[in-house]
Amino acid sequence: MAIGPLNASNDTALGSPVFRVWSNLAPAPQDGDTVRYNAATQTWLSTPFPVPDASSLVRAGYGAIQQSVAVALPNITATAQKLPANAAVVATPINVTQDLTNDGLIVLLAGVWSISLNLAMRITPANTGREFIVRAFNATDAVVLDTTVVGIGRDIEVVNYSVSFLGPVLNLNKLVVAQILSTTDTITGVTLLNYSLNATHVSYN
């Protein structure tokens, strides 16, 4: 019995250290098999190490787009408008298409995605408090994924805002965009100074 590298692992079912060994002298059917040794009972176990369920694993998925130069936007009103993007952020995205034509990210894996948004914009100041809404939007199915309300103080000219959404389960090939609107105010003189939209795959279910 040749013991390979004694790499102990925690086997919760046995409640004691378990070592991976290679049996190259034992008779069939264990010849060459991977078996386990229970240090507490000093017995060999012929069952292999358990293989985790694939559904518990997380495949890599990430990508991001940005608006890297200032651009004027229409007034912020009750009509939602998509935030534009002019550049891809990740040189080699994984399981995400950085779709600059449609100003969004197309997710190529089913599951739960973390969506992060960062923006800075200049607006015409006002002597009252105002609000606008930022939301992640599944443009493929016309479904709002998540929404947050941003408050603007009196006489504020530049707004900086960051938010992360832990989105619901998305299926394949869904275009995710960021939108802004206001159901309470009309915000004028809007210039988007910079903006980024990021997506990271966090779970299959």
C-alpha cells in the first residue's frame, strides 16, 4: 500500500481526519483506486472522495462597460432613459458580452448576478431637495431587476452615486442596462460625467 501525499481533508460524515492514498499493491478491484483512511478507527474505506454537486459550483462570469467622456443627457423625467456607454472595461470578459451598441451587458450564464453601477453627473442646481431613480433593467424581457431612489440636496450641482444589486435569476442571453428617471421632479441641465456598469456571476440558483 503506497500512501501518496498525506493531504488531510475534513470529512464531516466521519468526524475525523481522512487521508487520500493510492493502492498500487492491493488486489483488484482496488488496484489503482483512490481510497480513504479513517485515522480514528484505523480502517481503510473503499468509497471514493465525494464529488460536489455541480449546482453548488459557481462558474466565472464578469464584464463591464463605461461612459468615459462627459455626454449631455435629456432632462430626467418620469420617462426612463438608458445610460449610454462608449467603452468596454474588461479586455477579456467571461460569459458576458459587453454590448456597446445597446449600452448594456448580455449575460451568458443562467443564475444570480451581482450588478454594480457607478455614476457622476452634473445637473442644474435647485433650491429644493429632489429625487431620481436608478434601476437595473432586463431589456430583453422588459423587466425591472432592481430599483433604488437617489436623493439630491438643495443647491447640489454634481451628483456621485454607487449601488450594487444582487439580481434575481437570469436566463441566458439577457441584455442588462441601467436606466434613470424621476417620478417626482424634472431635473434639467444633465451631463453624465462618467459611468460604469459591471456584472458578476455569483450563483447558479
